[in-house]
Amino acid sequence: MFDDIVGQLAAHFELTLEREVRSYSSDELAERLAPLDGALVTLNERIGAAEIGSAGNLRAIANVGVGYNNLDLEALSAAGIVATNTPDVLTETTADFGFALLMATARRITEAEAFVREGRWRAWSFTTLLGADLHGSTLGILGLGRIGRAIARRARGFGMRVVYHNRSRLTPALEAELGASWLGFDDLLSASDHLVLVLPYTPASHHLIDARALARMKPTATLVNIARGGIVDELALADALAHGRLAGAGLDVFEGEPRVRPELLALKNLVLTPHIGSASLATRRAMVQLAVDNLIAAMGVGPNAGHPPSILNADALKAAGTGAAVAGAKNTTASKR
Ligand code: GLV
């Protein structure tokens, strides 16, 4: 992360820093969390009952990321541990990236670059690397939350028709402002020339885009996933892309990331990026700053003591009685990696 931002924690806590960026096993996480009072974590760390079992003093976990499927909120709340995430600060950057991935996929940018680099460009040809237009096409957005809405605003500038599906519809006023029309899930699949996935990953959205869903999409359509890999059945997607039942896909997230299935790596009509949706320097700094602010406040100190700006489980804050925690805060330990 950024030492100048994470270092702000040292004004309140004794810090233990895990500098190695890798996947920690459940046992390793449990061992590291055991002596801590608070922790700053990323989406690499899956934290639930097993990982907090020996962490008797743990009061707060600040996730650096808006998605928090890595945290078992029920287990954390039951243990009186406050959880926070980093919404809003990454919305526009992630929407920019969603659009970049959509354009790269529709216009086959990575395939085209490989074509040039590999010396396969022999003559200008009328039919080289023909792609799909964005302008005049229908953009489907699955999950019209903060990032989905920012993508919808960009789509209007590109002259696209925007349709969306959420379990609950937006107000007519918001639909009008965004120029977005609600469709049922199956209708969204069949209407979209380009479909962007921006919904949270929950048990209900696991493999939502499966063989059945893909079969409803146009064979000329593109699919972009900037949410979580587990929303897509990757083998069904690879099969659809390999057999011309879907024109192209852009994936920034993968079910077993950082591992990417060989079936996906073998495909040319797939743009692959390593989960970098929010990765502009300014936004990654803003995310770490928000996580640090959340952690300090959740631990009951600093200017927002007891009121973390983006709390996920307010019930835990009440249960933990953070006001009382202020007295013990000087001797506490927070961790980051
Ligand atoms: C990144 O995927 C995030 O959830 O912030």
C-alpha cells in the first residue's frame, strides 16, 4: 500500500506490517489476526469465523475495496467486530475501466496489438479484425448501483441505448436521469449488444451467467465482467466463445484469481486484465486513505471516533460499544499488508 497513508495509523496504534503480497492460508490469517485489535485487509484475505476464532481482542476490520465478499459479515457481527469498505472513491475510475474493457473487447484491441507485434500485418485489408460498434448499440448493465450508474452516464455520451436489470427498479426520476430502462433478467440478456456485469457477488449471483444465460445472448454480443469472477461460469463462457455463440468477452476478474483457467487463456476473442478496475494511482490512494480513516474511527479514536465513514455492519458497532474502546486504543495493534 502507500506508506505515507498507512503510516497515519501509527499516531494511534502500534503497527504490525505484512509486506508480502500473496494469498495467506486460513491458518496463517488466524495466526496473524490473533494478537490484533484492528486490521487493514484487502480482497485477498477471506475472513470468517475460522480466521477470527483466536482473535479475542479484534474490534475492527477495514477492507481496502468496495466489494466485501471476502468478509463473512455475519460471523464478524456476531463477534462484535466492525467491518468497513471503500465505496464512492473508486466509482468513476472503475466505470472508466469498465468502458475501456468494453471498447477493447468490442474493437478487438488486444488481438489487434498481437497481430501487429507478431508481424502478421502484411497489407491493409478491408476485413482485418472487424469488430462491433458501441455507438447506436444497446448496452445492458447488470447491477445498476454506483458503478453501474457511472457506466450508464458514459454510455449516453457514446450514443448507446441503456437497459439494466436490478432486483429492484430505480425510481422513474433516476431512470430518466440516466436514460436507462429496466428489463427482466432474461430480456436483458437477449436485448444487449454489450453486457457489463457490475453486481455484488453473493450466493444468489454465483454463476448467474451460466450456459443457460449465455445461450440467451446474441451470438454477436460481448460480455464484460468487472465485478467478481464467480458470477460467471467460466467453462460455459469459454465454450460459448470458442464455438461462436458469443463474439467476445472482457474479464478483469476470475473465479480462482490470480489463477486463470487454461480454457480462457487459449481464446483470442477474450481480453484479460488482472483485476485492475480501480487501479489509478489517485483512486488507489483514496481507497487506502478511506480504509485508514475507517479503521481509526472504528477503533474509537480520531476525529470520527465511533463513526467510521463507510461501515458495513452498524450492529457490531453498537454491540462492541466502541465509545468504551477509546480508553484502550493507545495500546492496540493494527495490521496491514
Ligand atoms: C475491487 O474489486 C473492489 O471491490 O474494490
